[in-house]
Amino acid sequence: MSKPLESAKVIEDLLLDIEEEKCVLLIGPEIGGKDSQSQTRFIHQQLLEQEADNIAYYYPNDSLFLFKEDAHKNRAIRRLKRLYRKMEVPTALYKRILELPIPLIVSMTPDTGLSQVAQELGLLHDFKHFRYSGGGAEDVDEPSNDRPLIYNLSGCVSEEESLVLDYEDLFQLLRAILPDGLPNKIRMQLRRAESFLFLGFDFEKWYSQLLLQLLTYERKGRPKFAVRPKLENEDARDFLVHQFQIQFLPNEKSFFDALHDTLSEEGLLRPLSFAEASGPVPTEELMRQVASGKLQDALLGLKRYRLTPEQETRLTALRERHQHWKSKEARGLFLPGESEPVRNQIVHDFLDLLNTLK
């Protein structure tokens, strides 16, 4: 049996990598949760209860379903989307995660909660997800500490065909990732990484071990630290230690708090705040952002200021329209000549909104 690592030594090793933007954070499906269950297991339990007649079997060790018919699977997907929308977002936990100045966060959950909290905090970031069908490697901008990338590897609840619910979906996902299916800038960030920090992973799942290998194989010998691993089998623990050189950390909360506190003491935490920006709305600056093609930044920038209820409603609608446009554009769903007029109309309506603030 391997000895638990000393948190102080691990934090010392991580500190330099984080400061140099050479640490990658990977979030597993055991993160968050409700009623002593992980988020994924809670959602799946709800789905099992509500769709019992349509599910032939559930494999709890792999968190995957076997549906009686394709039509039943499609119904379950719609139900799943509603369950995720109703799921309480662990805002406090996500805020502390986002405060870690790490450029790339790879998530193995399909929910958008982390990105939602980032938006509420006014954090400029990019959110993308992998598609195992229809071209998985949508291009991404290079992540940085100033503009981190949150990347959902197992799909997104807003896009049904990207979700992983059964073994067929899982095999398609793994086939799409192999050998170089991830976007180039993500692969480069993984290649540059000096350390990997895992939160909320069940490493007894065989595909968790495979994904571990796929994401970190080019950085053999680089430290991999797992916080709060759901790992009861000591033989499996020893296998992971020797095969993948993964190092298991002691108690999650004490380690995470210690890492967070150390970064705070060093002045390295990413600044975030729920507070509204003070002063008048900088309409001219926001207009310049729009003119330079940074509509998303302008939409997020305006959200930080106090608006009337009517203006807030208009802004929310504009942000939703822009997200819908981005999704269709990325998936190539616009016919030739359709995309630009849609975006231009969003820009026009946003400028009209800014004019009401002058």
C-alpha cells in the first residue's frame, strides 16, 4: 500500500506549475452532488426512477444505461436535460475552483454549471464541448489564465447528440478521441503541462483509467495528483500508482482548502467577484469591443453593471441569441449566407440597447 502524500510538499510542487500556467485541472463526474451522492449518480438515480419502464438495465459501476428501444433513449435524453436544469449548482465550490489560476479545465460532466458560475462572476472565459459524432474537434482559442477554457469532454446537456448515456455512446467517444481527436490547442496545452490535478474521479471505472492515459500519455513522468478519489479497492490503487504514476492525496477538503489558502497568501488567486461594477456604463468602450469583433466580451461586460429590469431582460435575451448563433455556427448548421445576417441583427439590437444607457 502506498503512503499518502504530504499536502505541503504537493502544494509546493503545484505552486510553480500553476504560476507558470503549466497545470491542467480535470473534473470528474463525482464532483458536487446532493444527499451524499455525486452529481452524476444523483441525476442517474432520478432518471432511473422516472424512466424505469424504458430502461432495461443500469450498470452502476460504469454509470451507463441499456435502453429497451432507441425511442426510449431519446425520451430519457430529454428527461435528463430537464433534470440537469433543475439541479442545484454548487456555486461556492465552483467559485473556489474558478479562483484557481489554471488556463484549461477539462470536465467529464455534461452540465454547464461551471460556465454559468463563471458568467455570473464576470469571468471572461470560453466554454466548448466535444462531439463524438459530426466532427468532435471544434477549434478553440488558446486558453490562458486571463481567459480560461472550460472544456466538456463528455458532451453538453444542450446538445443531445453529444451526450454519453450507454456503451455505444462511450465507444464512439473513445474512438473519436483516438488518436488525435482533441482540438490542437487543447492537445498542446496538455503536452505543455507539468502537472495534472484530478477532482471528483472514480478511478475504478475502466474508462476513467483509459481517459487518464489518453489525456496525459505524452507527459510520462509528470506528476498527476488525484483529490477525493472514489477508490476503495487497494489493488486498483496500487495498479494506478505503478501503471500511471498517479499520486493520491489525503482528505479532499483539507487539501483543497490548503491549496486555495496558499495561492491566496501568494496573491495568485484569480480575482472574482459577484459585486456589480461601479460607475456609469462604459458604452463607448463596449461599442469598440463590438466593432473589433468581441461581441461576447461586450455582452458579458455589460452584465456587470446595474440595469433596469427591462434592460436586463433585453440583455439576457441577446446573450441567449448569441449563444444559439455560436452553437449553430460551430456546428455548420447555417446555409451559405445565413450566418452573418443573424449575427449582424444581434449586434444591431445590442447597440440599440447601449443607446438606451447613454
